[in-house]
Amino acid sequence: MRWGRGVRRTAGAMIGQPDYQAYVDHAAATHPDQPPLDKTAFFRLHEQRRFGGAGGFKCC
């Protein structure tokens, strides 16, 4: 199981996808008074930051 998670995490990092479980663990440890984003909101926020908001592509 741990090996599979490691492979999934590495593959996600290679294609630019963040690790949601790592985010949840971090949020629980550092911001216990705030609920973490759900999976959909988390990935939308990441994609918006990565590609620029409002559907536009941001190269640099």
C-alpha cells in the first residue's frame, strides 16, 4: 500500500498534480481551526494558480 501511494504521489508530481492527502494532513496540523477544502475545490484552486485564473493560460 505505501509503495503504491509513493508511486501515485511521484507520478502526480511529475505531471503537476498536487497531493490532496498531504494537503489535508498539513491543514490539520497547521490550521486545526479551519476545515480543509474538499477535493474538487482543492484541485480547482491548484489549476487556477497553475494556469492563471478565468480559463486563461499563463505561461510564465
